[in-house]
Amino acid sequence: MINPLRAKVSLAAALWTRLRLGTGVMESNARYYSRRAVEERMAAQRAVTETARAWHAKLAHDFAERATACTAVTACTSDGPAALSA
């Protein structure tokens, strides 16, 4: 069975290598914020102290809000400049 944490680290390392070498595509803000929200939720579940758990949960919430905001802006402007002037 594949360890999801190890797979995530391997994927991140592969993406970083591609970006560093100039052969990859940078991830969107919405995708970054969504990924960070998931990572912080997982960190909250692993946290030992209540303080750490609360902090990671707050970060997860903040990243999720940012992802939602990015997605909403993208959806509103997906028709291009013509949609904004209408």
C-alpha cells in the first residue's frame, strides 16, 4: 500500500524539480490554496497539543477561504473582459 504522505512529498519534489529546471508549469493560486488547506487539515489531525491543533485548523480554514475566493473570481471572469463590462 502506498503511504499518502510519502506520495505527496514525492509529487511535491517532482513538481519542484520541474519548476527549478524550467520545464514545468506553475500551479494556480486556487490549486495551491486548496492543497495547503488539505495539508493543514492533516497537520491538525496529527497535532499533539490543543494549541497546535487549533492553529492548524485556523490555517486550514484560511487557506480554504482563499481557495474559494480564487475559484469565485475565476468563475466570474472565465468569459473574459466582455463578461466584466456587461
